[in-house]
Amino acid sequence: MNTIRQLHHALKINRTLVRYGLDEFLAPTPLAILRPIAKLFSLSFSKKAQDKPRGQRLRMALVELGPIYVKLGQMLSTRRDLIPPDIADELARLQDQVEPFSSEVAQSVIEKHLGTTISQVFSQFSSEPLASASIAQVHEATLQSGEEVVVKVLRPNIRQKIRRDLSMMHELANWAEKYSSEARRLRIKEVVQEYDATLEREIDLRIEAANTSHLRHNFNDSELLYVPKVYWDFTRTKVMVIEKISGTPIGHVQRLKDEGVNMKVLANRGVEIFFTQVFRDSFFHADMHPGNIFVDTSNPEKPKYIAIDCGIMGTLDEDDKRYLAQNFLAFFDRDYKRIAELHVESGWIDDDVSIPEFESAIRAACEPIFGKALAEISFGHFLIQLFQTARRFNMQVQPQLVLLQKTLLYIEGLGRQLYPELDLWETAQPYLKRWLREQVGPQAIFQEVKEQFPDWLHKAPKIPGMLFDNVHRLGQELEKFDGLKRELTQLERYKLKQNVAQRDAIIGIGFGLISGMFYLSQTYPLLIAGTGVVSFLFLAKSLWPKKLK
């Protein structure tokens, strides 16, 4: 039944793309097998797709396919250096302009999960959605207390739709790793599993509310980033109420310029916010497309970011952070040998790889982009080179860093739109050097001692007793070991005695057989005696003890 369901979904993907005149995108995928069948069901373009530009047709197809594909389009919309402008402009509309579901359904979900009527919670509730995205939509409202808020409501049956789409992605990943060494190197199955876990968290609005509160706490009183307040009394699995924010969407670049915003400062602050989240807090917003970021322009020379939609957050452990920081700094310093060594030390490539050869390959990919502004760098070409380098040295993709990689794509795309002259390396380098000093310098050692000292002080009186107990326990274990050793020795001696007795019995039986055969040989031919001797030799070989002391 599962296979039939997957085939049906694969056929739907084919049919949708064919209907919108996009079936050429199927060619490099295993889904192309079904393309002839799909064409039987879609002999011509959909009427609503006729005469529409390709970007619009692609956007409409992704919306029809479902939320997983909408999110793919959202990420592609920030990569204007990799896709044509007409497609990027249309995909940008997926960030907050997905077709909304009815207000009646939204209010029904709210009342069901809050256990009360809309009028009892809100003095005003807008029936028209403020924005509609792939997973949920939001409505403006005013609490009975007079506070202005937005209410986020999950789309109906969204969990079932996501599970269906992810099931297809798992099947395709299994197929790819079974037949493609490149897919195995990229660890496609693990990447899909990580994406699965991420989306599972995103469709529980309580988790998003907790993420929002955590990020708000991390940037409390910050001049860089503002995160809205969560109203926990009105937050459930499918409903979340948060403070209404006011700002300019970061994607409206011309409007920001018209408001007098210092675009260089805005771009620099965006980079600093990202590195602060990753390296200071180990907790970063991993869905930073333009639809989720606004700018407070009340002080144009010091513009402040506003972040919403914290459904997808990334975390890194200390080893990942230190590895990434060291790689970044080595990259900024053009220390390609150190980058190669770090890849081996972290296990990203095999330890039998030639360091000089890998160093040379990294230098060839990275050196051309130094000293250039974002507007002058061909990141498409750069990424292709890095991918070829990775494939050449069998580099392993790290699933735990997939969200970070996606976020870096968003950051880069935003940087190019806001301030193309931004030197990303120059902006990030001082921050990373400062962070590393704090991690491995005297200040870090002092901080570690300061944090551990109360625990050491608490355990100090117990140390002598702990040492005595451990020594006593060790003595008991040694006594048990000596007893076991004595038992094994006795058993070995017993086996030896048994083997000796067995040997004597064999000799006695053997001589008896030989005597009997010798007696019989007086009457019968010599062959009988020879047969007896051979039989005795085989018996002795099989039973004779291998080692006697």
C-alpha cells in the first residue's frame, strides 16, 4: 500500500509540473520515469497557466505541490546570483503571499484550541489575514486588555500534507543512496531525516513560542535585534499569540533607502547578529528569508532588526562552533593548510588524504574571491568549485550543519540586496577573533574555573571518603579476580587429570586391539591386523590431549 501511495504522489509531481509547462525540471531526477504517464493526463498546459511567465508558473506549481516545495522556493528566492531575476521575483512572493485559507476556518481552530469564543479573548479580530505562508497564516487582533497582537494559526491538515511529502522525500533519498555513490557521499538520507525533524518541530506552535522567548531573552535590551513577546496564556499547539511589531520589511530595499537607512550599517549589523547567534548563543534563527525580517527605522543611522517566525532554529555544540570558527579564521587568513588539517581532524575527510594536495585544491577555489565585494563575486562559480573539491576528496556532508548552511545562503542573499559593496570577510573577521580569544585565552580559563569552583568546593569534603570507597571497591574486585583465577587453575588441573586417564585408557584399549588382531592374524590374512592398527591411530589422534604439563 505504501508503494502505491508513493507512486501516486510521484505521479502527482510529474502531472503538476507538466501542467505548468515545467516538465524539463524532471529530466535529471528519477521521477522522469513517470513523465510519459503524466503527459497522458496533462496533454496541454493548465488554462490558468497559459500565457503566464515561467517564474509565475513555477511559483503556482510549488504552491500546488504543498508546503515542502514552497519552502524550497523560499530559499531559492534569496539566490539571485544563481537564478534568473524573473524567477527570483516570483519565488519571493512565496515568503508571505501564499493563498490563504478561509477566516471562518481560522476562527474555528482558534476557538477550539483556546476553549472559548473569539469575542471573549479579543476585542477586535481581523477576518482578513495579515500574511499567509506555507505552514500557517496570521491575523491582526487586539486583546481585551487593549494590547495589539497577531494570532498565528496552522493550516488545516498541514501535518498530514507534510508527512506525505516527507515520505516521498525519504523514498527518493533511499533510492538515490542505493544507486548513487554521490548521494551516499552527500548522506542524503541523513539530511532528509534532519529536515524531517526540523519540520516536525515547526508544526508545533508551542515549540515556536518557546524558541521566540529564548531568542528574545538572548537579545534582551540589544541595540541590534528585537524579538516580539509571546502571550503564553493564549498559545497552544495550533495557535500562537504574539506582540504585534511595526517595521519595514527588509525586502523593500528602496523603501529603506527612502527612509534614510544607513544600508552599510544595516548590512554589517545583519552579519554581526548572525555570528552572535551562532557563536555566542549556539542558538540561531534558521529561517531568515526576507518575509521573516523587518527593520525598525526610527533611528536610520542605527537601524534595528526585528525577527519573527522562530519555528526553525538551529543549535551547535561546542566542538562544531570551535571547528567552524577556526575554519573561518583560517579562511580569512588564507591559511589553506590549516583548513585542510581541520577537515581531517574533524573527520570530514579521510585521514589518508594528502594534506598538500587538499590544501592546493582549497586555495584554487578560494583565492580568486578575496578582496572583492559581494557584487564582484561569482558565488555560483565559487560553490561549483567547492562542490567539485568536496567530491574529489570524498568529503562528507554534515547533517547537523545543514541548517547553518541554509542560513548562510539567506544571509548572503540579503547582504547582496542590502549593500552589494559589503565585504563579508572584513566584517566577520574581528568578531570571530574576539570570540576565539574568549574561548581559549586566559579569560576563558578564568571563567571556567569560576564556574566550576563552587562545585569543586562542595565536593572537596567528600573526596577522602570517595577515594577510600574506590580503593576498597578495587580491592574487592581484585579478590574476586584472584578467586576466579584459582578456580580456573583447579579446573585446568582437573581437565589435565581427565586427559591423562583418557590417554591411559586409549593405550590399554589399543594394545588390547592389537593383541586381538595379532591373534586373529594367525588365522586370517595380515590385512585384518593392519586395519586394526590404522583404526587405533585415527582414534588416538582424535582423543589424545593437545597439551600435557
